[in-house]
Amino acid sequence: MPKNSKVVKRELDDEVIESVKDLLSNEDSADDAFKKSELIVDVQEEKDIDVEEESEVEDERPAWNSKLQYILAQVGYSVGLGNVWRFPYLCQKNGGGAYLLPYLILLLVIGIPLFFLELAVGQRIRRGSIGVWNYISPKLGGIGFASCVVCFFVGLYYNVIIGWSLFYFSQSFQQPLPWDQCPLVKNASHTFVEPECEKSSATTYYWYRETLNISSSISESGGLNWKMTVCLLAAWVVVCLAMIKGIQSSGKVMYFSSLFPYVVLICFLVRVLLLNGSIDGIRHMFTPKLEMMMEPRVWREAATQVFFALGLGFGGVIAFSSYNKRDNNCHFDAVLVSFVNFFTSVLATLVVFAVLGFKANVINEKCITENSKIIIKLLKMGNISQDIIPHHINLSAVTAEDYRLVYDIIQKVKEEEFSHIMPLPGDPGSFLGDSMISAYFQKPPSIIQFSLPYVTDIFSHPVILLSTNVANLCILQAVQGTGLAFIAFTEAMTHFPASPFWSVMFFFMLVNLGIGSMFGTIEGIITPIVDTFKARKEILTVVCCLLAFCIGLIFVQRSGNYFVTMFDDYSATLPLLIIVILENIAVSFVYGIDKFMEDLKDMLGFAPNRYYYYMWKYISPLMLFSLLMASVVNMGLSPPGYNAWVEEKASEEFLSYPTWGLVVCILLMVLAILPIPAVFIIRRCNVIDNSSGNLASVTYKRGRVLKEPVNLEGDDASLIHGKISSEMSSPSFGKNIYRKQSGSPTLDTAPNGRYGIGYLMADMPDMPESDL
């Protein structure tokens, strides 16, 4: 595209001496070829627009009120629930601190270049995802439609999670918290603890039974859960009201929804660091397991997390960027938002591990209290001599250090009898401490239960084995997703001083994180449709939210949690990878990486580093294709199924999807990527004809293209890309655009028999997409 400078503008003003009407009136008989060409010129009365000075845009497109508002919108969109409950799990699972290095490398190789690419195309073309890829190539317009479909699928179940958070938020204004203890059941004769809760834990019971009232399988719908239905309706009402005016309304909400989570995370971190055991949790996080960096699985999961953490492929990034001024430094935005996202993940991981370290310390103290009672009983029975216990140690109020000393003494004196005693946290082979934290992250089995075993001593008396495990101690399954937010974290907060306050803060933070991401997701649907079909944004937003709520009722059945898992596993992963691969190919090979780099130079005022050239053209496509293949293989090796809650066992059990469930899984992936081949075939076979043949109507205004030609090749392709003849990549005559020379009475005839347009193509301030 031509350079955006006032020098070019002055040259154009000097050379453009005739209006379009005058130009057409001076046609002679030699202009038959020009008339037969299918270019239709619409003369419109429009006031001059100073594109170079960015004073206004033709279609009065909304714009961000400030750069800060835009940055907060992008940060709020990219920083979501995954940063809080997915990244910490991956960090612990894949080597602790050692995982940060592969993640950072892949952020530089995949994350920032592709994020920069989406920001740049959205800002340059100033359209949503459909319009952007129609502009690059009408045959690739299906990429934008596919992004809209994926956004819709993700929005359906993502707002359900916001509904769950709203429910927990509303229940947090109680002292004690409702999930603090197991409920009691009364019958005619006596009162007893709810068996399902007694077998699991109070927080687990509250999540599965009180909140979800979950069924035993996906085939058993169980009807609607009215509490979750109301919460889902409330979530969609909040999203609709915030989005109804587009960025004018959602942009203002971003000031709070994007910043509040950081306030909560910092407050949590400061508070937890003052509690015992939190440093042990953080130390466990940053203890690197370097040998795990050599495993391909670690790099695959890091690449997947980078990919989804930035929201690539959804269209939300493009939509937000399309409301920017053209001279905005989107390269700075890409680097800033990417690193803010990374450091937010690290901050959330610090909080999670500190909380789990505190929780491990609480359990450790319970174990010490129980085992101290056991030691006292052994002393009274005569199995252990009182003489071996140091006199300064009071077993009724023993500290962890004193307990470790007593344990070492007993182990040495009674080595044979107590050879199977559990060591204290911190000792080699200990369970609590590092292993306690690790156990929070283990998936199989979902519930690890321990009981106090009995052994027989040398006198044949039943003696309780000294153990660091409390009776029926339950350690919950993997701390990721709902397992972290609604089970492990809620249980830890019950031990906080002023626990209702921290619970309110935590779940309000989750609501804000979810809403920030939902804004970008819904914008990825609304903006492309409004740009393409000129629909009224307010009506479209209400219709979209109402339709999503109605379809989302399947997620608030008693079996709804299983559908959330299904959609999360199959509706986005592979389709988004395919979408982003095609985006990269479209820019690098269809549009041309050299042209794109020149566009960036014109737009930014400086040439981006050649690093991006090689990333976009070689490294990123290769990495994305490898990630796609690895994801397909991993999906093929993993049996399609879900973890069902078994009420009788009070534990989870893996079940395979029924036949209809497998069909739904396949349909989710097929429907998400179907628009790509469908639009390609429609365009290729000319199923939908343009009204004027190969070219859409074009209006000229002082040397500027105001409407975009479509389906152009050869000479026409240079028009759509806005190239000056001297800037054309090929010097051949057949590829040049001819313009009227000063003082020339007639139009120059191109060697291929066509006549030149007669105008240089100046900066194209707003290129609407082709109508599909």
C-alpha cells in the first residue's frame, strides 16, 4: 500500500485535476474496452476526507475513548479463568519452575508473532474477522465465519462458569460458609452426617450435590437445575447490558473488570504469605525438575496454553483492534498484552501454590495433633518408655519441630516395631509438605483416602500405627478448572480468618475474569456480522444473548457439567488451531508477506523487525502444524469420555461417551470448521455471483478507493492492495497500473489491452469486506 505521508497527498492533489464525472465525459471512441470492463464507478457526493491526518473515517466507525481503555479490553479478554486455574496446574505437572522456560520460549515463537498479526490485520482493514479475511481473499472468507462459530460455542458454556461463580458469590455472605461442614441428616431415631459428604469432603459435596445436583451420567439429564438456570440468566443479562452499545458500553466496564482481578490476586498473595506453610508451597512451585523439559508432552501443553491464553483465532482480538486508529503502534500492544498475560499467570500461580501450601500446613497440624494422642496412648500402654521422650516436650501441645524430634527418637529406639511409620513432612519420602501439595494435583485416583491402620506389637496388643495421616483424610483430585475454584480453593478459604470476606472477593474476581473474556468472545461474533450484514448492533446483541441462553439450558441440567466438559474438549481446540494456521497462511502466502511487511511500515511509521518476517513465513506455520498433529494424535490416543460423579461411592469414575455423545463431539468439530471449505467452494464455483461480475462497485474520491473491488487478479489485485505502479513487485507491463499523466489528453493504454484507471491508488482508509 502507498506510503501514508503528506508528500504523497500533495502529489496526488496536483495530479488529480479532473473529477470522476469529467473523466467519464471525456471518453472517446477508443474507450470501448474501458466501457466493456466490468468496473462500475458510482459517483457519490461526499466531503473530502483527510485520511493521512486521521481526522475522521468514512463510515463513522466507533473508536476507543483512550489507549488505556483499549489495552484494558485486550488484557481483560486474554486474561481469563485459564490463567487462574489452568496455568498453575500445568506449572506443577510439568516441572514447576522448569515449565516457565518452555512457556516463555513458545510465547516468543508462537504467541507474540501471531497476536501481533491479528492486531495488525484488524487495525489496518478495520473490519471484524469476516471482513478481514474477505479482504485478504474472498475464497478465505470462511475463516471469519468459522471464528464466529467457535466464539458462539465457547460463549455458550463459558457463561455457565460465570453463572457458577455468581452462585458461589451469592452464597459467600454467610458465617460460617455453607461448604464449611458436612450437613446433618435427621431421622426418627438419631442424627448423622450425610453419607455422601462423609465419604468425600464438605466442599466436594457442596459442589456436586448442592450446586450442580449432578446426575450419574450424561445420558441421565435429570431435568433443569433451577438455581443454575437463574444464575445463567443473570450472567447473560450482565453480558447483554454491558455489550449492547458495543465498545461504548463494554469499554467503560473494562476499567473495573480488567483491574479488579489484580487487586484481589495481590490481596490474596499478601494475606496468604502471612499464613504458615505458604512459603513451602511457593518453594515447591519454583523447585525446577529440569529433566521434564526434555519431554515432548511438556512443550505441547505449553504451546497449547500459550495459544489459548492469548485468545488467538476467536476473532475477538481482530474485533477490538479494528476500532483503533491506523497509526496506533499495535506492535507495542502485542508485546505488552502478551507479557501482562504471562505475568498474570505467574501471579495467579504464586497465589494458588501459597494457598495450597497453607492448606497442607493445616492438614499437617491436624496430623501432628492426632499422632501426638497416639504417642500418649502408647506411653500409657507401656509400649514406649517415658524415658526416651525429652522432658521439655509437651505432647499435649507439641510443635512440628518437637514432633520431628520425638519421631526420630522413637524410630531409632523402636526401629523394628515402627519400620512402617510415616515420616514427618520435610523428611525423605515424606507425604506431607511437597508431596501433600503434589497430591492436590494428581488425577487418578480422584479421591485418596487414608485410615489409621492397626498393627500388633511384640506383646500382641493392638497398637495404632503412628501415621501422619488423619483418619479418612481426603485429598481432592487435580487442581485445575472447577477442581481448583470450587473445591480446593474453597476448602482452603474456610481456614482463613474472616473467610466469608475472602470468599466474596475470590468469586467476584472469577466473575470479572469471566466477563472480561466474554466481552471479547461476543465481540468476535457481533462485530463481523454487523460489518458484513449491516445489522443493528443493539438488536443483534439481544438476539445473540437470548439465543445463547436458550441453547445454554443444556448446561444447567443435572447432567450439564458433562456437556461443559464435552464442549470444552471438542468445540474449540482443533478448530482454532486450523483457523490460526489458515490465518498465518493467508497473510504470509496468499496476501504476501512482503506486502504485509510494507503495510506495517506504512501503518506504524517504522519497519518491524525481520524476526517477524521469518516467524510468520517459516517458523510459526511449522510450529502450528506440528501442534495440530500432536493434538490430533493426543486426541486419538485419549479415549473420548468424561468423569462422572458416583453418588454411592462419593467419587468420580471415568465413563465413555454413548454413541450419540460421540456423534455430538464430531459434529462440534465439523460445524466449527465447515464454513471454511463451504465458502471456498461457493467462491470457487461462483455459486453466489457479484452484481457487477468480477468487480464490486468502486467509488473514487480524490485518488482514494472508497469501496473495495473483489475477486481481483492481475491488474485488479494491485488495486485492492492499493499499490502505486512504482511499488509493484513485478516490473512487467501486464502488472502495472497506469495513471493519467499531466498534460496528456488521453488515457494511456495498457499493453494488455486494458486502460488504466487514471488515478493513483492512495491510502484506503476503510475497506469494507465483500458481501458473501
